[in-house]
Amino acid sequence: MLKKPEPPFSEDSGMKEIYCMSKIAARRDGIIALLKEQGSITATEIMEIFGVSEATARRDLETLEQEKRLVRMFGGAVLESIRKEIPFYRKMEMNPEEKKEIADKAYALIQEGDVIGLTGGTTCMFVARRIIQQPFERLTVVTNALNIGFELAGVPGLELILTGGVNRTHSYELSGPLADTILERITIQKTFLGADGVDPVRGLTTFNELEANTNRKMIQQSLETYALADHSKLGRSSLFLIDKWRAISGLVTDKGAVREMLEPFKDAGIRIL
């Protein structure tokens, strides 16, 4: 940690207030720098890293949100840019360790011989790569994501079913009536669902209406569905509703989801993995 500089003025010089303001500005710039590096930050992290009180940490977050530099969430904040849809390749760089952790938990739910569904999204991509690392002798994967299909093509013992449909370049997801028609003919045991927003009241949301409809159809065709979301998505909502929590078997998240983030989900009766 940097050594605290000595103020270059006397106590009665009239410069003390300006010096304090510059310290506050530097701390808030440091919060934004950390957000850009890790995608999200908690009030507890701000307290520990910058040596401030909880009240000061929350005041910083309130001010930065008013300046439209971040978006507050349960117990912390995410970048303002997360409100907007981010290209897939950029999302792959965000919270990769958390997504690997979630993928490991999802992989543990899969059994030999299962028929599983994978929607589009970076976290589901990490699940696909986890399957490649340790393939099953017999597994069927149903997906509407072109990139996931490409990753899984040729894996020994794996039967791959692509839904067809219209490709969307932001997410590589196939969606629309053609995809929905194929899904109507399939029974899936476990679907792993990616989402842009995961809110304890509104439910699971995404940026595109066609994707939301196709993801909802996959949920309807599944005996169990698990929402996959790292802690930066908790408490957020996007534009189009995929489905309410009544259709979801559980939420799989990472250890960065602190208690205050998870309490609203638990209060709503949502199973947390």
C-alpha cells in the first residue's frame, strides 16, 4: 500500500479542503480502475483496500453511480457499461475464474448418459470446455449456440444436437421459430441457462427478444433447469424476460456472491448452489 503523503500546507492555509477533495477523487478513480480490472467490486473490498469506513465506501458508490460511472448492486457495484450488451469476446475476458468455478459446479450436476441443454453465453461456454477436459463415455448435448456446437463437435462419446435457427452475431445464438420447432421435439434432462440479468423478483432476463423466447422454450422442454450467473449479474435486470424463478431448479453462482447479495434470492425461496 502506498505511504500516506504529508500535506504540503499548514492547517490554517486554506488548502486542507482542496487536499482532501483530491484524495477523495483519487480513491474514486482507484475504485473505477479496480472495476475495469475485475468487473465488479464490493463495499467490503473498498473498505479493506482503501482503508475507509463502510459509510464512506457506500458514499463513494452513490456518488460514482450519480456520475454514471458504475451501477450499484447488492453489497457493491458493477461497471456502467454492463447495462449495455457487450460483445461475446469481451464477455469471455470478464470474471473468467468465477465462470470456471461455476462450470465446475455445473459439471458436477451432470451424470453419465444425460441429455443436457446449453444455451448461449460465456458461462455455458466454460461448461462446454469443462466437458471437453473430462468427457463422459455417453452424453447428449442440445444447444442453440454455434460456438458451443463448434467446441463440442467431435468429442468422443458425445452426441451433439444443434437447434438451427437465425444466428445473432452478438451472442452466436440460434433462435426464432425454427429453433423453437426443433426444441419442441426434444426432452432434456438438465438445461444450463446463461442470462444477462438475474433478479430475485423479476427473474432471468436477456437483451434480445428472440433469444429470450428460445431460451424459454428450452426451459419448457427440460426436467430441470439451472441458471448460471457470476456474482456481477446478481440483482441486475436486462430488457426481455426469459422466465420467472418458478421454472428454475436452482441458481449456480461463485463464491464472490456475498451474503447480502444472496439473501434476497434465499428469501424468495430460490435454491443456491
